[in-house]
Amino acid sequence: MAKHRETTKKSLDEIKEGLPLEVREELDLYEQQIRDFRLRRIGEIKMQKIRLQLGTYAQRQPGVQMQRIKIPYGDLDTAKLHRLADVSEEYADGFMHLTTRQDVQLYFLQLDRVPDMMRELADVGITTREACGNTIRNVTASPFSGASPMDVFDVTPYADAFTNFMLRNPICQNMGRKFKVAFESNEVKDDAGIRIHDLGFRARIRKIDGEMKRGFQVYVGGGLGSSPMLGQLWTEFLPEEELIPFSAAVVRVFDRYGERKSRMKARMKFLVKKLGMDEFRKRVETELTELNVDPSWNDYLNHIHVKESPPEHRRDIPSAPEGIEKDPAYQEWKRSAAVPQSNGGYSMVHVRLRNGDISSADTHKLAEITDIFAAGHIRITIHQNFLLRWVPNEALASLYAALREVGLAEAGAETFADITACPGADTCRLGITSAKGLADRLNEGMKNGLGEFTEMARNLKIKISGCPNSCAQHISSNIGFQGAAMTKDGRRVPSEMVYVGGSLLGDDTRLAEFIIKIPTRNAPDAVKKLLQLYRDEQQGDEEFDLVMERLGKERLKAELEPLTHVPSFEENPDFYTDWGHENEKFDILKGVKGECAGATVEEKEPTFDDADKAIQQAEAHLIHRDYEVSILESYHAISNAAHVPLYAKLVDPFTPAQTTWQFENLFVRTGEVSPKWMDMHDRLEKIIQQEPTEALAVEMLETAHEFYEVCREADAELKGEVA
């Protein structure tokens, strides 16, 4: 296929110069912080906090990093796709992994080179900021939104508005735990998983005062992991103009009252459970009444009703090879890959990836194909595939031929054969077993041992997570596996926790139930047994989940019980190795912690000394009539003073702006200090942006002195030093 890609590449200096100032400064600072870490001026825990906020993880393999890259609602174009492939080749190991959160992950990076990689990504509008850490993670949405015939309306502009409002926003930089959000546009299906998120929004239209109004059905407090919970209904209709204020109120309440000491209980689902839905609702509604809503917040919703229109396609779409439309392989591919769009004459087309993985070379080829056949429109799905949009129906056969030529025309996307798997123990520190290894084995089985069930089980989903964190969302699948381990005669045996009966169905979403733990080597037989039960016990058109529910856990456990047997090592040594790692001894990685969000606070405890020094500097500069520096030193004194009691609450902000916000949210708005300091964050931010004068410098210094004493009292209260 002829290449149409622009070949001229900018130098890094040119890229740096063209970046927005905020981004340029952020990445320059990151580069300096990495240097300071190498020189041991920054400790390991602080560096971890810095890394994770920018999406850089320590990998299972020592000395290398995994980079998570945010792709809001999975939306890409060919320029971004080419750039992702470029940085994968230049900085990583030459392949990309797509995640269930519509992110892209790269592996085996050297930390010192990461800032340059981020600059190259930022050059085409891609950020890694808040891809990890105790922040709002990548905002996801149905990849079909805006093009599906079943859309209520396109939710992707709202997901975009939410993303832009929260990005770098002080209210969500230092929360007790991560926070996940999803948007769904379909009234019937659920391709986003709205009830397994902290906040889930589904498009709704309601007639109000004779006019049709847009809004959202809202769920709160959902999540998976080791303690899965379904989100609870907040409202059937939240007007669109209330989306951002409502979300800000929820985030502020979660930040203020959420758990911080116990990481295992720090997600919002636990706060909702602890308070009860009625009390949680009361606190959010109170927050909404007290919220100082800036009219500019809804500027993010400008142009929200602009409808996506058919793009202008290139004129060089090739003709299909003769006879291809009668090829059974093409017909099977089309059956699973092509989805009709709302605009007549176009289809959305799945590009199935095994385990969500694709090489950088193939990514370049896919970008070229996307440019020709879909006018550059492509998205990532939560099932770790790509979805081309706006493909002319008459071009489907020639698209298939182009994908087949580069090895990307595998049939079965979004079907039983399309298994979702996280990286697992291949690269992740938390991984226990190789989710990808098991997925590959099951995929092989689809061609023989499981092939007889392919049609009957076509709409079922298998998802495999390498540990309890549920990155593959296995608890929401019909058949789910969670990596584990067992011991036999003193030897470790890779194992799987078997879950059955989950589905993403919006209001009717079901979480899978844990049934039994079996050795990993028997997992393919467990799938076969469950499908045999489905075939033999199904009544009429009864769905798989309902058959399993009717049979009950005890019956399923009894049916799978024979598969718990582990032969001795002498009888069958294969049971003591993991799928895809047959030449390696299986064991759990010891002495290494995972990096889902990292430590809450760094190892160096802040003291009031820094605040004292800043006040002294402010006084000196005031005497010398250097008012601008005096104001800034007073501001830093306020921030440094606030940092001390915040640290006692396990809050360790990155910047002065984040620090003043956190103090206001966690001390002022809880009534622990005087309401005089209400809205202190906004007031201080406005002051430091004003023209510096003597009067302003005096005011700031007096504020710093007074606030210093407030912080000392608050810290003493927390530490029990006040009678």
C-alpha cells in the first residue's frame, strides 16, 4: 500500500518551542525532577508520586518503566496514531497495548528519556497527565457514540468537556484514591459500563416546559477490584448544564470525606457504603448549594450540540479484489466487524487485536488504512480493539483486503472468540499469572476443543485479569478468570479464581459470582464444562447468565470440582508452569509493591520551618520595596504552613495551588478551622495575579502571619497536643 504520511519530522527543540507554556513547563520540571532523583536530591517515594501523576509506572522488570497514555473516550486520528507508533519505536520496545480504559500503554522505557517522549506526544495533542495516581483517570465513553443508530445523542463532547474541566484542576490532584468516569449514549446497550464506575452517565432526553432537553441518567459509587460494587442510581435526569457543577461537588465530597489511611477502603464506593446513599446524597446536595460556580465552567460545553457529519473521503480508495465479496472468510469478517452507522451508507468497523497488542509497524500501516478508508476516524474500545468510523459501505470489501494484507483482518471482534486480557504477570508488578498466556491458549482452543460452541456462545465474553485489581474487568464478564496461586507439595501452582454470570447491561448490569479456584492448566477445561452446561441446561432462548443463576453456585461448584485436582510435579510438571511461560518456574513476585496509585505521602515529613523562612523572606523583601517577591513569599508561607496539617491527614500536594485548595476543602469546609478562610484558594490565586503594590504586599504578609497560627493550631489538634 502506498504511503501518504508526511515524512518531515520536527526536532525536539522545535517541538518544545511549539508546546503550550503550561505543558512545556510541566515537562521541563519533570525532566529536572528525574535528574534530581538520579542525584538523590529527591527520594524514591516522592519520585513515585511525581511519576505516577504523569502516568509513568515502574515495571515488573527492574530498571524499566511502563507508560500509560490517556486517550479520552478512545478518540484518535491518524496523526496521533502515527505518533504513538513513532514513540513506541523510539522510546519503548516497539509495541502498544490497548486497555479497557481506552488508554495506550508502552513498555520497557528508560525513565530519563520519558520527558522527551511526552513532548513528542504533546506535539499532537496527547497527554499522559493524570493517567495514574490519586486523580480522575482517563474518561471513557462508548466508542460508537455519535455514529450509532441507537444513540440518544452524542456523549463524546460531554466526555471531552469533563476531561478538560478536571485536567490539572486542583480539586482532583490529591484525592484519597483514583476516580473513574464513563459516558454512554445508547438507551439500550451499555458499551461503557456505567454501573462499574465512580460516576456513570447515560444520555437521556426529557420534555421540560414543552421543550426537549438533554441530560443524563447518573449512577454513583460503582467499581470492581477485590470488593466489586454496582453504582447506585443518583437520578434519572440531570440537565446537561448541571453536569460539571454536580461532578465537581461529588469530587469535592469524595476528597473531603473519603478514606485515606486504609488504601483498600479508599475508593468512593466505600464512602457511599459507609455513609449510606441518603447521607451521601445530602452531603453532595449541600455542597452544590454552597458551591461557588464560576460561569466559565460551562464554557467547556460550548458547541456541544454540533453533530458529527460525514467526512470528506480521499478519492483513492482502491477497488476490492475480484471475487472477494463471495469469500467465506470475508463474509465471516464482515459479520462480526461491520456495524451500521446512523448515517446511511457508512459502517463502523472493528479491528480485532489479540490481547489488545499491536506492533508499532502495524500501527503505522493501520493509520494509513484509516486515513484512506475512514478519513482518519478511529477509536479504542473497552474490549481492547480499534474501531474505524465512517467507512463507506461500498469500501468494506477493499478495506478487508487492505487489513488482510497487513495481518489485521481477524474475524470475531466483540464475540466469544474476542477475549479481553490485562498484561498480568508478563509486565505488571501486581500480576500473579499471565492473563495473556491463558488468553492465547483459549484462543487456540477456539479452533478445536471449544470450536463446537462458537456459534452458541457467540455473544458471551471471557475476560482475564492477572490479579484481583480487575484491570480486564473480569467481574463484569460471563466467564471471568482472576490470577491466583496455590501450593502443592511445597511448590507454587499458577491458579485461577473462576467467576461466572457477569454482564454490562446498564441498569441491569450483573457482577459475576466467584465459584471456585482451579489450577491455571485446567482453565480451558473449565470454559468447556461451563459451555456444556449451558448447552445441556438451556431452556428455549435463555441467556447464559440466567442459566448459570438458575443452576446456582453449589451446582456449578460441584461440576467444576474435579478440575481442582493438581497432580504431583512428577506426574505432570506442566501444572507448575504458567501458560506462555512453560520454561520458567512459577512463583509470586516477592518484596515488590504494585504501583496502581502509589504512596499517599512522601517519606519527608513537612515542618513549619519552611513557612517560617518564607515569612522572613517576605518581610525582608517588603522592607526593600520588592513587593512582587514579597507577595509570592507570603503565598509560599501560606502553602508551606498548610502542608503540615494536611500531611497529618495523609494529603501531600504537589503545588501551592493544590495545597491551598486541599486545606480549604479538608479543614475549612469541614468546620475544623474558622469559616473566615472559606474560598481562600480562589482569593489567594486572584491576589498573586494582581499588579503588586505595597498595600497588597502588606495584606498578604498579615494574612500569612495569621494563617500560620491557624495551621499550627490545626496541626496540634490533629496530633492531640491541645487540651
